[in-house]
Amino acid sequence: MVYAIVFGALAVILIIWFIAAYNKFAHTKIKVQEAESGIDVALTKRYDVLVKEMEVVKGYAKHEASTLSEVIKMRKGMPIEEKVDALKSMDSMQSRINMLAESYPQIRANENFKQLQLTVRDVEEHLQAARRAYNANVTIFNKLVVSFPSLILAKLFGYRAFAFFVAEDAKREDVKMEF
Amino acid sequence: MHEQIEHLETLRHRANIWKGFLFIVSAIAIGVAFFFIFGDMPLGTEITMMVFLVFGIFFSVFYYKSQSKFVRAYKEFFALKVFESIFENISYEPEEYFTKELIESTYITSLGNRYSGDDLLSASYRGVPFQQCDLLIQNKGYGKYSTTVTYFKGKWMIFDFHKSFQGYVQVRQKQGKTVKPGMFSDKPLTQKVAMENMIFNQIFDIRASDDKLAFYLLTPHVLESIMELEKKFDGQMIFAFIDGKLHIALNNGKNAMEPSLSTQVTEAAADFILEEMKIIMHFIDVLLQEQVMQAAIKAK
């Protein structure tokens, strides 16, 4: 009788733990996916602004327009590594646009371009926030995947660690500030 | 400066003299009342009591007036002197404070049934407008034993935040003096958010209407600055980002601009007020640095 009670109690504890751990996995996975969709939205916005900037720049710097011909691959549902590559391509394109804008004062004076530059800043801040939100949720999920006893459940349901959205090297460097 | 301090000292002494008279009259009146109740009532006790009562009221009025005069002069001199040395567009109203409705809308603290404050300052620092005041929020319970619980005593600051946003993010220090939590049940959209900074998560609880908004507002630089502030100042700190505004509530049980009658007035009083203003200056510096840093990253 005593064994039956002990066994029953252990079984109840195990079931409660199983449900709690499963829900924790499911909840965190949803948060990761939400954060990833946030990155998608920010990347798409960034891409749209970049295209608009390119149009403005091409209007003034026809000869140098060929330097802006790099293809940025953007497609729905691409893995996080490809998103990182897309962001790198956008950063590289943005640098070239900025360089051309430096050489052509007419571009810098263009009201539309000025507005787009402000939008770029805002979009980049949103992108940075989405990236941090994604990485923070991935950290929580990946900890569950590798920690005991939740790793048992991860193996059982085939959960694998998510890849981090790694910031490009240029953004990691210290920023020199002048006041 | 020296003349002003001498003048303040004269006012303080005057207030202390009236306080002394009031104390003596009260003590004698209590003694007479004791005889009146427990001893043989000598002839004319009622008249004596009436005389003491009149003197008591008389001294109370003079004490209150002289104390108010000292406090007003102290604030007008020291507070304004400090404010004018660091801020622009100053409007200082010693008797005013934020409305109860405004504080209620922040979901930072419960409001109890006693709400008061003073020293409302509106100004700008490095071009950023802000407002601040001292608040005292308490709840008095009337039962068999009456109890007064202080929910909040300290400084409340409101800034115009440099990013425009719609939503709600609250950062609440876990340790320190406890503030009765705001009524989150009335704010169903708030969810708990964990930042990537583990130390920050250990010190603060973060709740937001949208976790992406929390990451957008609480950049690594802002997180570091909040932790720096937490180290520098005693008391519990709560930050609430609400629809383009930032509220900082410092529940430290102090009212920096309230002078004590028992403490001599010295030039150091200005330093004490200045120390309290450093929260505002620190945070505005952080926000401005943040703008410069974002621009620098973008330019790379």
C-alpha cells in the first residue's frame, strides 16, 4: 500500500514536471519564432528603404550606379544564417550609398534622401532590438535544450538549439564618439 | 551668499524660539491638566487652563508661520540657486506636485488614501525638457489600531524620451525598499521580459506591453546606465516608459529640499540638492549619448 502511494506520488510529480517543462519549451519556441518574425519585418523595411535610397542616388550618380548592382537575396522563410548574409549585403550597400552621397552634395541636399537617412536610423534601431530579442529568447531555449533534466524532453521531442543572429564584425567594434 | 545664509539662520532661530515657547507652554499645560484630573482642583484652574490654551494657539500659529517662512526662504534661495546653475527654462513651484491621476496612470505604485507632495520643478537640461517633484503616498488604516503604511516617499521625475513610441515598459528594482506594486491586473497587456544581460535581470524585473518594444527602448547602453544609477543611489528605483515619456520614481524615503530646523544652514545645503539633481543629469546625458552613438553606428 505504502509503495503504491509513493509510486503514485512520484508519478504525479513526474507528470506535473513533464507538462510544465513541455509548456516551457513550447512557450519559449513561440517567443523565438515571434522574435524571428520581428527580424523579418525589420529586414524587409530596411530593404525597402535601401531600394528607395538607391533610386535617389542613381538619379544623381548615373556613372557610379553600377557599384550599386549587388543582388540582395531576400525570400520568405529563409534560415537565420541567410538573414545574417542579407543584412551584411545591406550594410555593404548602405556604405556605398553613403560614400556616393559624400561625393555628391546634391544627394545630401535632396529632401527625400535626408528623410530616408532618418528612416534608416530608425529601422536599424528596430532591427537591433529585434535581433537582441531573438538572441535573448534563443539563449533561454538553448539553455533548456542542454540542461538536465529538460534535455530529456528535448531529445524526446527532437528540439534542437537555435542559431544565434550574430552581429557583423563592423558593428561589434567600439564606436568612437565625439561630443 | 554669506548674507543670505545669515538671513536664513535668523529665520531658523526665530522658528526655533517659537517652537521652544510652544514646547514650554504645552509642558506646563499638561502638568496643570494632571493636577486638574488627579489632584485637588485649586481655585482658578479652569482660568489657568484657558490662559494656557490661548497661549498654546498663539504660539502654534507663530511657530507654523515662522517655520513656513524659513522653509520658503530656504527653498527659494538654495533650490533656485542650484537649478539656475544647471538647468534652463526653469519654473519652480514649491507648493505644487504631480496630480494623483498622472501618477495613477503610470501603474508604478498603489495610491493609498493619503497623497501629498511639493517642489514641482519644470525645466530643461541640455535641451531636454523634464519635470520633477517630491511625493509622499501613504495608506492609513482605521481599525482597532490605526496603521499608516508608506507606499512611496521620494522623488518622481518625468522626461521627454528621445524615441517616439506607443506602449508601456516598466523596469522595477527587485531589492531595496519595497514599493507596493502597481495594479498590473488593470494592464493586461504587460508581459515579463528577460533581457540578454543576466545581471540586469537579477536586479530588475521588466514588464512590457510588447517585448520588442522593451528591447527597442532598453538598449545595452541604457541598461548599463540604469545599473550605474542603481549603484549610485539608495532606495528602490522604478522606470516606466509610457507613450513617449520616461518616468523615474526613486523611493528613498527622503525629501532633499525640506530643511530641518535643528540643522545649521551652511553652503553645503546646495551640494545636497545638487546631488539629488544628478539622477536627472545622468539620465539625460545617457539619452543624448545614445543618440550620438546611434548616429555614429549608422555612419560607419
